[in-house]
Amino acid sequence: MVKSIAVASGKGGVGKTSIAVNSAIKLAMETKRVALLDADFGLANAHIMLNQKVDANINDFLEGDRKLDEVICNVPPGLKLIPGGSGV
């Protein structure tokens, strides 16, 4: 069964990304299958917190420029990251 956890707030700078990234890492360390979607289209930074240099993001997939498997980043410890887009 797939479970989803959403972290949201109407205000910026309250730690949504920090909570989401750290929760995803913790679950992955417990050998759970985890995919983290950074749905921020303004100032996405989950990839920065995970020390990942990305060439494509979720916006590229939604625009039809990339396939989903070209957007997903594999991040230790077994976490899959779908990076958000900045300034979209």
C-alpha cells in the first residue's frame, strides 16, 4: 500500500523542506521505499539540502521535455528525489 505525507504551509521560511527532507531520509534509513517530490515551483531547494546537482526537474517532466525516469535522482540512503523547479 502506498502512503503519502504532505508538508504544507501558507507561509515561507517555516521549515517545510527541512521537515520533508529529514523525514524522507529517516524513512529511507529504515529501509522504506521513499520518493520525495519537491513541489515548490518558486524556490525549490530539496536537491540542495541533499547535496545533489540536478539537470532536470519536475517542471521539465510536466512540460513534456523529459521522461520521469530522467528527472528522478537516486540519493543515498536509497531515497528517490524528484526535484522541484525554481522560478517557474
